[in-house]
Amino acid sequence: MCDKKIFYITTPIYYVNDIPHIGHAYTTTACDTISRYKRMKGYDVFFLTGTDEHGQKIQTAAEAKGLTPQQLVDEVHQTFKELCKLLNASNDDFIRTTEERHVKTVQAIFSKLIEQGDIYKGTYSGYYCVPDETYVPENAMGPNKTCPDCGRPLTIMEEESYFFKASKYVPQLIEYYETHLKAVMPKIRYNEIMSFLKSGVRDQSVSRTSLKWGIPVPGDEKHVIYVWFDALINYATAAGYLDDPEKFAHWWPHVRHMVGKDIIRFHCVTWPLLLLALGVDLPVEIFAHGWWTVDGDKMSKSKGNVVDPFKIVKEYGLDPFRYFLMREVPFGNDGDFSELALVGRINSDLANDLGNLLNRTLQMIRSYRGGTVPACVDSQSELSAMSVEVLEKVDRAMNDYAFDDALKTIWEFIRRSNKFIDETAPWKLAKDETQSERLDFVLLNLYEALRLSAMLIAPFMPETSKRIWTQLGITDDPTSSQYDSFTWGDGKGNIIGASEVLFPRIDIEAWKKEREEKKLQEESAVIEHEAEIGIDGFKTVEMRVARITKCEEIPKSKKLYKLEVDLGYEKRTVCSGIKAFFKPDELEGKMIILVTNLKPVKLCGVESNGMVLCASVKRDGVSEQLTIITPEKDIPLGSRVS
């Protein structure tokens, strides 16, 4: 980390073509946590977040809703501001790329690079990813000419374009990264970027003529500035690059970016190359975190499993959600979100460990010392010695953005403090007058352990930290405290406040039952029914009882079985897509209901004359469970179903 006590941290600016989800909450919470921590370490902190509001996807989404692009972004960006409020984020600025201050900065930078010969006009032809709004070099394509980031098919495009001389500055960037090994974190991302740079970087197209929703190129307004060129500059805009040189000189040498791993090439290649062309310091660190899956499955709108942070916070509370995000996985790795895992953390870490330590300690101070924290001649103990080590380990972890390691260290201390209660047995000391000083010593140490724990968790769970301090009888805000000024024993003489349960335990069995009921309700709410028909319409479908006499695989098909069925009055061949759910010997001899008046159809070379009735549970149009409808009792083959 830089020696100067200045810290400028940014989230990526969030694209407003969709609503916020857990990924946005994750990055914002991480930036807020490190910002609060640095403030408590005495740093002058500037924390920036905001929204990216230009580009093809915005234009398309607006057209689909019958809005202008400006109307759409004015509406949607508010949800990201609400997310900041929801997460209790302490950001110092919220920037929008449609703001005048940003438009002016982008155009000034574009003009400067044209004047110095680092942007020139030409024609671009290549493979383009429409959803990601980027051209993809052939050596970076995925299989079958797909985008390496989103996997979607690429489109060949050709248009007049302005180009940035990225290739000119690549050797300089490689040299910088070789001497600044923590400029890109974690290590796996550093290696990825270095490999990409050394494979060769071409000059980059930085304008578009195929859309109108963007910042016009100054002096050539049939071109709009490429959304990624525009978006990246927001970090400089907010720091005062154009309109406040003194502010920019204060913050910029200390800038750090936190991004998802899907956009590291823009942040670790395009952006630094642009800064080198401008003669501006490169970011101190760029940290790329991983993605979240949900219950082991990829998160997507089509699957209906996108985690809504507003919903989770409403149900479980903000601080448990923040704690889970920062504790569950090493920052930089992919993580899996599970409500069951969240409930487990609440019950184990928050209710059992932290909550019990607080409740037991305050109850004993109230019972044995009338609510006043006792003093003692010497308050140094195993806990006080451990506290010094904890502060050092937490600082090392936070400097590496290892939030989970920091929390593990804090919880080791909390658990050791709980064990200290069991080892010293204050309830026994209270019964022996000769142990009065020993009891004072124990109670003061437990109080100090809580005071330190509350301060340590303040960046992660600011409201919980404050609630603990209120119960400890401390009136100020723990996030305004300074880690380096903490002195063990300073809490003596404090009068504790009223107690309250921090985190009520959640009954797991009741919770599971509630979830199942809720799941059924949600599924039933989205059932799509066919159009109503009369009895005459129903009578046109002929269904009869039959028996499967033979089941064979169809060599050309992964889904179909060839079934021989007996209707009593005749035998038929039927193809049925039930191969994934049954083995042939499970079907042979089975009574079924067969639709008999469907038009014959040829499937994989086999003529199918009928359809087997089944019931299925489907998700995203794919059957997860399937059962064959059978007669309840033995009934003659060929009997009509009505």
C-alpha cells in the first residue's frame, strides 16, 4: 500500500440496462468495507460509485419500452442510488456518465489525444459482440466465433472509426506491471493480463457511427465515442481531472479500482494504456473479484434465480447480508449464494458467537457489579495479548483485500473470548468474596474484548457495531474510532446500557418448511393455462387405455424411445421423449393413457402414431421430474378416457 494516508477507491460504474443484483451489492459492499476501514486507520478516503448510461444496449432497451434513452437512464439509475442507501454505503460521490461534467471531460480527453496523434480516423472491420459492445480479435474468440466473455455469437461489422494507438503504449505498460506486481490482483488475474499484453494488442476502435446514444466526437458528430472509452474516464472526471487540478493531484496518485473479473481487460489494459497516453499516473491497484452462482447454478434471469439484494436485506437484515458477502468466500474467487448458508452464518457466527458473548458479559456485569465496568490494577491477560496480534493480522488481511481472512481472525478472537468465560467461570468467582479482584479482572477483560470486537467489525457491519457500543454504554459511533488508538483497559468505569438480542436464532426446520410453501406459491403463480375450450372441443381428443409391450432405443436420438403399445383392438408404434426418466425394463408391461387420434409423424426415421400422457415439473422449459399417467385400476385395453 502507498505510504501516504490517502485512499481513492472506485466500484465499476454499473450499467443501467438492468436492475441491481447480488454482484452489484458485492462490489459496493467490498468498497464500502475497505473505505470504512481506511478511515478508521486515519486515511483521507474518497469512495466513488455511479452508473454507466450510454451505448447500444441502453438505446435498444429504451426503444423497447417506448422511452428516450435519457428517460430510461433517469429512471433506472435511481435503483442503483437506492442500492447504495440500502447497503449503507459511505460513498463520497455518485457519478453518472450523462452528467455535463463527465461529457466535457471525455470530449476534452478525446480532443487532446487527437491533437497529439494518439487517436486517428480509419475503417474498422471485424467481429463484434453486440451485447458487450466490443470488437473481438480473432485470437481472442471463443469456439465457433463466439464472444470470450459472454459466449454469444459474434457479428461481422465494418464502419468508419476513430482509433486509439493502444499498441504504442503496450511495452510501457508491460514494464510497469513487471515492476508493480500488485497492480493487478489477485495473482491469477495478473498472469492473465500479462499473457494478454504479451500476445499483442492492436490499436482500438474508440468511436461508433452505428448508434446515436453516446457522447459525440468533438468536431465530427456523426461519430459517438465508444461506450467503454467514455465509461472508464468517469474515475478521472470525479477526481477533478478537467475542472479541479488541485483535487485531481490530491486523489489520483492513490486510485484503486475494484471490478468483476469479466471486465478486467478494459480496466487493466484499455484504461492504463489511455492513462499512459495522457501522461497520468496508473492505478495503484486493480482488484478483480469473482462471480456468484446461486445454489450451485449460474445466475440468470431466464432461470429466475437472480438474487435481489433488496429482498434479501428485507428478510434477513442488512448487516447479516454484508457479513455473509464478505465472509463466505475468499475475495477474488467465485462464490455460491445460498439462503441456507446465510441462515447458517446468522445462527452460528452472529447469534451463537457474537450474540452470546455480548449477552453473557453484560448480564454478568449487571448482576455482579451493578452495571458498572470494574477497574483492576492490571488488566493485561491472554485476551489483551491476543488483541495486539488480531489488530496486526486484520490490517495485513485488509491491505490485501482478504476480507474473509480478516473476519476469520476477528471471529477467532470472539470465540476465544467466549472460551475465556468458560475457563474463568465468573459465576463461581462471584460466590467467593476473596475472588473479588479476580472477578473484576475477568469482567473488565470481557468488556474490552467486546469493545474491540465491535470496533473491528465496524467496517463490515456498521449498524451492528453501533448497537453493541450502545449496549456497552459508549455514545459515539465506532466507525469514527481509530484502530491505532485503541488501548486495552480504557473501558473501566463505563456504565453499560440496556441489553437487546443482536441476532435472534432462526428455527431451521420452520425456515425450510416456510421456504417450500413459498416456492410452491411462486410456482403456482406463474402457471400458464391454455385457452378455455368447451366440452365439444375436449371430445375431439381421443384417449384410450393401452399397455407398453416393448421399449427400444432409437440410435439417432438422445431423448426418444420407440414404444410398441397394445390397445386391445390393435397394436401401434409410438415415439416418446421419456428416455431421460425411465429404463426400458421400467416401461415394458406398463399401463398407459394414449392419445390415439393425433396425426402420425415421423421422428428420427420412425413413424409415431400416438402420444403417451405424462405429468412433469419443468424449470426454464426443461422437465426435471416426470411421471406417466396410468389407470388407477385394471381396466380393459382400448377403454375410452373421458
